Amino acid sequence: MSHTPSSRPLPPELLSELAQRPEGQELVQVWELLALADPVAGSPEASRVWERISAEISQGRPILTPSQPIRVLTPPMSGKAHLRSQPRWRQTAPWALAATLAVAVGLSAWQSRPVNITAPLGQQLAVNLPDGSTAELNAGSSIRYTRGFRRLGGLARGDRGVALDGEAYFTVVRQTRPFTVSTDEAKVTVLGTEFLVRAHRDELDGTRVAVQSGRVRVSANLAERESAVELGAGQGTFVARNAQAPDVVQDVGVDRLAAWRRGGFWLVDQPLSAIFRELERRYAVDIRLRDVVVGEERLSVYYPERPSIETILSDLCTRGGLRYSRTSRGFDISPQAERPVTP
Amino acid sequence: MSDQTPGTEQYAEWARQLAVNDAAALRGLFDAAYEPLWRSVMRLVNDESTARDLAQDAFVRIWDRRTTLDPSLSLRALLYRTVRNLALNHLRDEQTRRHLLEDPEAAGIAARPRDAASADKEMEASELALRLQQFIAELPPRQREALRLSRFDGLSHQEIADVMGCAPRTVNNHLVRALEQLRARLSTIGTVVSSLIVSAGAFP
């Protein structure tokens, strides 16, 4: 009952109309009485909303979460040549230049060309999307976006769409327009939430989705009939490569699945070959198997705190009866006893 | 329009500044208009966070259209019209999505027993407030919208006409009919009303 507009004067047009009516005085009383009937309660949170507005109209700003060593990228919005194909961002690459470009080119020149962004091997990248949402890319993952983020006058009808190859953790700003993540196998639709999608083209057999908060909808690209599932917080599903529907919804530990965001390394129930590929991406190394045949055995590994690659390799090799040795570009894996490696 | 809100000239000035990419004008507009706008959406969607999102979206849309704003139209009316359409879309989507056919709160009010005892001189102002809200909810949609924009949002007849896409004269008719219907409904809960008005101090 706070903020009732108790003393709002009658609009002049209404007053002169009521003055001509026999029951006019009573109607004026009703108008006054309505002061009681404005029940709005709650907090408008103006400063927070303003922050979100400025983020949105400036096409996103860096977000920095101190606990995360992930580099932040706000891609320049024009279709510059280096962004047309997958960019090779280097360590001290032209961040300043990119930022200056974004400002100089300005809002008006923002073209609806596709933007491709890849987190280099060995590095993670937080990308600010034009709507204020963020995508944290694990090493070696790429996203691509174009339509839907662009608002053309009143024509902001399309979805906010991102295509993903690899693994990313999305924090989506709530808007009336849906936000979608497309992979080879699946489409994930949300309004505003945090969730993880993992869909490496070169491994796994499909797309994994896990939800941290909010609700998302997952559908298989090959679905002939309506087969979408809805995930709530703490739930996950998997869409296999040739599946026509997502798997049964399961409870998942999202923090663990997304352990990479805090430097951890966590894979569950994966063949050794997949774990090696993940290590290659995360640590930007080549891992070569020397006279080793990797079997079907599946393993789970979980390192919550920034493990060194040698810690992980050492554990894996101990378990598998293997040994590893350094090479110029990474590591060789070989059988433990019978054939010692010559460096 | 009430006196503490910025006048028409200020809104026209913001519209001119926005047209030349002046982001400071958006800030001025936001500071003046956001809270009342949020309250207005709250009356439609009855969820604070959704109301924040929709109001936010309305400002962003104004910014997106800043170079093509029609200076002859009130920027304030445009803001309310934008947020109103967003809210209507939202409510429609929400209904499809969640199959929420009834607003439980409104249903609760309607289900309230209307026994004689409550229509008593002891009836509290809050009880009367609930009744009034219920009566407003039962108005025809156009009348209800005109009434809310006028009585609660303090928009001028011309602004309401711009928001609702009708003539100012029609706005006046909506308001008169709405007040008449409310008076008729109030009379069904007894003669208590006129004395309550006095005791509630709402009527000088």
C-alpha cells in the first residue's frame, strides 16, 4: 500500500464531464477512493536495471569475476576480416585494438555478419554477448552468433541464437526473446538462466546439457516428433549423435561438470582417448600414444583445484600401466615396462 | 500530469537528444520514468522481477529506435505503449508456456466470502482495498486500462490515447464508464462506503 497516488487530481477533461452529471460528485468520490486500490509492492531496483540497460546498449562490457582467471573478450562488433573466420587470439593479442575498434566503429556500424570466437588451446575465454549474456568457453571451444542479437528498430523478433562446437557455460540475461544454443545434435532454448553445454564435434557422441539455475528446454535436431525435455536446476540430459530425442533427465552435479570454470578438471565415465583429447585442449599440448592401444575402459577423473597436467598424466598412467615422457610439443604415452622411451 | 513529474517539454527535449545519440538523455529519461513505469507493469504482470525485465526492455527499445522517434508523439506515451505491448506479449507467452490459466491471487480475491459481517462499519481499509482491486479487475479491459493509466500512472488523456491507440474523447468515455461501474459495485457492499471514505480520509 505504499506509494499510493493518493492526491492525483482529476484530469481536467474528466472533471468537466463529471461536473455536468447529476451523480458527478459521487464519481469524484470513487476517484478519490481508488487511492486505496494501488497495491504495488516490491522493489524496482533501479540501479541494477540501469546497469543492465547500459550493458545492453553498449553491446556488452567486460565482466570480471576475481576468482576466475578466465580472460574476458568483448568482441568488436563490425565484420572485420580477422573475425570473419575463426580468430587466432594470441596472448598479448590486440585487446586494446579490439576494444578501440568496438568503440570507434560504434553501435551504428554493427553488421549482422557472423562472429566466430574460439578459445585457443590451453586458454579459456569469457565472451560478452551483445545482449549482456556471457559464454565462458573452455579451451579449444568455439561459438558463432549472428542473427537475433541485432535489434533493428522494432524488429527484434528472432531468437538470440548461438552455435557451439565444444563446451561453454552460459549465463543468460533474461529477456522476452528466447536464447538458443545450437549444436550438431540438439537445440537448447532458455529465457534467462545458467547452464552448461558440451558438444565437441571430435569426441563424445553427442551433446550434454546441465542446468545451474532456471529452466531450459532441450530438443534433438533429428526429432521427427515433439520430443523436447525441460530441465530444471541441477538436472541434465544428453542428446546422442543420431538420437531423435534427448535421454531421460537425470540429476547432475553442475558445479563438477563446470569445474573447468574454476580451473578444475573433471570428466566422468570417459574412455582414456577422450580424456587425452580434453587434456590436449586444456593444456595446449600434443599427446601421442606410442605402441599403446587404448581399450574400451571408461574412467572418471576429478581434480577440483588447478591440477598440473603431469599430476593428471601420472595418475592416469599409474592406473593404466603406462608411462609418460615429455616431448617438445607435449607428451608421449607408452607402455610401462616392456618398451622404455628413448627421449 | 502531476507536478513532481517532468513536463512534456522535458520529454520532448529528451527525444531530441536521443535522436542525436545522446546517451545521457536516456539516463535522464530513465531516472524520471523508470520507477513509475515499473509500477505500471507491476499492475499488469504482478511479478517484480518480470516487471523489471520488461521495463528494462522498453528502455532498450526506445534507445534502439532513438533516431526514428516521432517528435510529435509524446516520448512518455511511447514508453508506456512499448512496455504495455511487451507485457501483453509476456502474459500471452506465459499462458501458453505454463498453462497458467488463472492468476491464483485474483482467484483468491474472487473466492473471498462476501458475508454480511464483512460489509460492516468495522470493515478495514485494507478490506475495502481488496474489494476495489477486485472491482477494477472485473472492469472491461479497455476501461480498466484507461483507468489505471490515468488514476495510477497519471498519464494525460492525450498520452493515454497514444498508448491505447484511440481518441482522447474515447479515453474520457472509458473513465466515466469505469467510475460509474465502480460506484455501482461499491453500492452493493453497502452504504458503509460514504462513511468509510470520510473515515479513511481519502475524501476531504
